[in-house]
Amino acid sequence: MDEFRTMRRFKQQLNPEECIEILKTEPRGILSMQGEHDYPYAIPLDQFYDEDDGKLYFHCAKQGLKLDLIAKNPKVCFAIMDKGFVKEGDWALNIRSVLCFGRIEILEDHDKILEQCRKLARKFYPTEESIEHEIAAAGSRVNMLVMTIDRMTGKLVNES
């Protein structure tokens, strides 16, 4: 049984391949979780979508509010959008966005953490050498979160 609502504006819905392409190409989005005092807590994070297992990976510190909140409730929402485009002859921006609902946990395997850090870093660092330099300098202090996606939806919105 699907406990999620269907998209009201279904004609604007992206197919799963389009959603995955956005996750693969866009470097960052917003991770939302149940915060303190029943307020939502949303934080921008760099992300990596691993096609091999269909999961999202985020690096972070080994302590902090985000980890405390995840320990209380691992259900999260991750929102991401592309840079948008303007159709020829039009003025309005068209933006594709993706929402991923799922459960997040701390990755425990240090070798896997470093492997996923390397993959994430390839979105940002100019060379493999620069990535390895950063891993050598900070790899022992990095933490990695992994999100299992339970539901993913995408939408194309025209801002006119």
C-alpha cells in the first residue's frame, strides 16, 4: 500500500529516469527532518546519488544536531532542483525539482565512507590528486550518511 498522495499536477510529473538524472548531476539540495520543539529542520547539503545501489550519500561531521535528530527519527525528505531553462522565444524559467522521501542512517564501514567521499568529491574537486589530498587530510574525521529512498517524485514547473 502506498501511503503517499499522488501528485495533484500529474501532467507536470517527471519520469523516474529524469528524476535520477537530476540527482546525478546537481551537486546539492536540502535535507529536511523532524527538528527540535516540533519544528522542521532543513539544511543544505552536498549529495551524491549512487546508481549502483540507488541511494543518496551525504558527508558530514561526526557529531551535531543533524545526527541527534536522525537518531530520534530517521525519516527524512531531500529536495533538489536543477538550474532551470528558458524555452526559445519565452521569458519564463522552467525548473525541474525532485523530492525523495526515505530513511537515513550513518554509514559505519570506513572503507565505504572513503569510497563514497571520493565519488561525492568528483562533483566538486578539479582532479583526483586534489581529492586524495583532501582524503588524506580529513578522511579520518569524515562521517557519511546514506539515504534509502522510499518514494521519489519529480516535477517540471513553468514560472510564468
